[in-house]
Amino acid sequence: MGYLFLGLLFLSPFLGSLAALFSNKYDEKKLKLLLSFAGAYLFSITIVSLMPEVYSNANKYTGVFILAGFWFQILLEKYSKGIEHGHFHLHDVVKKHVIPFGIIASMCLHTFIEGVPLGAFFQSNASISYSMLFGIAIHEFPAAFALAIILKGLKLNNKVILVLMSVYCLASPTGAILSYSLNYTLSEQVFSQFMAFVIGTFLHISTTILFESSEHHRFSTYKTYAVLVGVFLALTVVFTQ
């Protein structure tokens, strides 16, 4: 796989981590706008590009795998506390003054799963692979920012935080490399079903982002613009490739 491809998978969450470490305060409203943009892009890519690709090779179990991914993400958030969609309200975690390894592990699993289909599509359908890559990259920046904010709130040494965040940042590239390596030995149907599973997780994450980042479930003017830009960019990426 290309170094630039893997580098972006690592760099986006790593930059989110650095932004959290070197900022004294953060503007939650601006972060919510970024999340809205990312959620709209991810949702649009899923509906317009990923679902048609999966259903072109579908069987009666495809929908079951989508549902499984959707409910698995709900289960995963029991441990991740919703950080993957930018959830910052984790005061109870910080009060315990204990490194939340359960949260870190669940976040790593989540981003590892996101990376797996990228490796397979990198060989079979580069256009889908790159549209997914961009969607994951813009989604992972605020997710990594939120996780780093939690670790920073524990008053950990910056070096310790960077080590922990580097493990998280490597999870998605690891998933992509693994699937790229195994793509020659596993059937196309296996990857199609796994992609259906990932679609389920994307549907949950993107819709949760769109609703959680709203005040009283209403779209402000700026959020509406952010969502429209996300949708427009997704459609542009899909239909110009």
C-alpha cells in the first residue's frame, strides 16, 4: 500500500492528538461544526458509494451484517463512552485518575475495523478506497482530539499521552495493512460481508454525530452549512472518480 495512504490514516488522528495537547482550551462549537461536516460526509459516502458496492455482491445475509455492525457499535460505545463521535462529557472518567484502558482498547478496535476494508478496496476499487480514506481521516481528527483531552485531564505526562495516542493512531493503518495482505487468500464474499458490517458502524456513528452535535436536535444555520458542504464534497468525490 502507498505510504501517503497509510500516512494520512495515521496523521489525521495524530494531529488531533497534538491539537489537544498544545491547546489550553478548545472551542466546542467549532468542534461540533467539524463533527457535523464529518458526519454528513461519512453518511453520504456510506449511502451513495459503499452500500451500492456491497449490494452489487449481496446475498440474504448482507442486511444482517449491516444490522450486526450497527448494534456492535452501540455495544462498543458502552466501553468507549462515545468518544469516536466526539463525546467530551466524561467527567467521571477524569475523576477516577486512572488511565481508561477500556476506552482506549475499544477505540482502537473501532478504528482497526474501519481500516480493514480500506486495504481490500485499495486493490479492487481504488476510488471507493480513497473516498473512505478521506471520510475516516476527517472523522478521526475530532475523535482523537476527544480521547487526548480525556488523557490530558488525567494530568498524565505528555510523553505518556503521545505513546498511548500513537497506539491508537496505528490501529487503522494496521487494519488496512492486514486486509491488504490477506486479500489474496480470503474470498471477495468475506470482504463484502465485512464491508456490510462496517457500513452498519458508519451508519450509527454518522447519524449519532449529526444528532448529538445539535442543540435540542435542531440544525443551526452554521451547522446546516457544514452538513451541506459535507454532502456536496462526498457527492463530488464519488461522481468525479
